[in-house]
Amino acid sequence: MAFGLHAPLRLASPGKWVRRSTLLVTLAAFCWGLSGGIGAVLLERGWDAFTVSFYRGAVGFLFVFIWLLLRPQRSGLANRKLWFWSAIAGAGVAGNFAFYFLSIGEGSVAVAATLMYCAPVFVYLVSFTLGLESPSLQKWLAILLVLLGIVLLTQIYTLGAGAVSVFAVTTGLLSGMSYALFIFGFKYAAPHGSPQAILVIAFAVLAIILIALGEVSEVVAAFSTPSLPLLVLLGVLGAGLSFIFYIFGLNYTAPAVASIVAMVEPVTASLFGVVVLDEKLNLIQLTGMALILITVTMLSVHSSRRKASI
């Protein structure tokens, strides 16, 4: 998910690229959704969440590094502020990947993906605190609706059978919070360099953090196991192609449209969980999921349109 990553790269005339850009954003969201399902399969095979997250980020690093080599202009790599904010973004995306897969391992793909989709709500809360965004009754009502959706989705009020574990809920929300950190890091790094330079630094920081938290022996052992192609595929879809698709897609895709299209990710992840992993959600949980997805999307669309009008 890439709310807030608006760093366009002008390529051609707007009329020619509008539809293609929207398609690229859709493909990015679809890839992110599939990556959640692929990660769940790897976790079921016994792989550690940190190892799975590392491979997702490491393969992504290779892709954006090649992109940087092909387009080195105005990289900004000599700028200290670029390195600082890109490192912040890297810490955010490391937490996003790791907490996401920890949540999936303890709960389900559908619940983890939907909780992560709450990231824009955390962006609003931080913005309120820092004075970057003005709170309003409409925004607070939307946040309360999201919280209600979380309660219904996780069924934590039952305190028993059917409820999603506290660990799964906590890590799912931490995944969203971490992504909010990534959004802020990327946003403040963007004026100082190119998107590919920012992502190269961010994914390098991610790899360092996850290697430190995980098992190096397991990362090395993966090279000689049948799971290696799936780990590589996770990285290609979940970080390599998806981030490039999204950033290029933002060329001529309105932020409001991108916010709506981003809903493809949790929907794809949820369908993967139901169809491939035989996960099940009851009517109350589906209601909570719908409440979260619709409310967060409306929040993002409203924010995008307001900023576009300024």
C-alpha cells in the first residue's frame, strides 16, 4: 500500500498516459495484495516472518537499484536530508513488512491486510499532533467509524472463540503505523532527491534492520530450499515491480483515484486468503472490513482532493 507517495515522473503527454498510469497503480495494488497471500504460504511452510520480510525487501532493493543505475539524474545522494528521511522511511517499511507477516502468521491474511489499510488514519492522528492537519468533526467521525470497523472485524469484544488474538490485532495495527512512518519519511525525502534514490536507501536500511532481528542462518539456508522461487516471487511482486509501478503510475493518476484503486490490495489479499488458504470470515467481520475499507478510502479521497485544490 502506498498512500501519500506522490512523486510524479513526467514521461509523455497527459492524454496518452492517463489510462496507462491508472492501470499501473491498479497493478501495484494487486501485486501488494498477492504478496500478502504468498507470504502466508511461506509462513505456513515454517519460514520466520523476519526472513520472509527480508527477502521481500532485498529483492525490492535489487529492482530499485537497477532503476537508479538506469536513471541516475537528480538522485540527490549527496544530500544529507535525503539520507536521513530515506532512512526513516526504511525503518517504517521494515516495520510494515515484519508486523504484517507477524499478524498474518497469528491471524489471517484478510484481517492483517485490512488492519494495515488503516495507515491513513494514523497519518491523520500524527498530523493532528504535529499541527500539519486541522482536525474536524468529519475526520474524527471517520476515525471512530474505522475503530468500530476494527472491533467488528477482530471481534475482540467476544473475548473468546472467534476473536482474533490480541497479538494479531496489535501487530496488524503496528504494520499500519509503520507504514504511516514510511509515508512521512518518503514525503520529507522527496524534495531532496529522486524516488528511486529514496527507495534504494530505504530498502537498504530495511535489509540491515531485518537481518539484525532475524536469523542469518535461515536467510542463508533459503538459497538451497524449494521455497527460494516463492521468496523471490514475493520480493518481485511485493516490493520490486509494485513500488515502481505505483510511482510511475502516479504520473497522470489523480491522488483521489489512486486512493480508491489502492483498495484493490486488501480485497485481493482477502480473496487469496479465502480461495487459496481456506480462511473464513463471518458476516460481522465482513461488515467491519467493509466499514474500514470504505471509510479509509473516503478519508484518503477527501484529503487528496482538498490538497489538489490548494
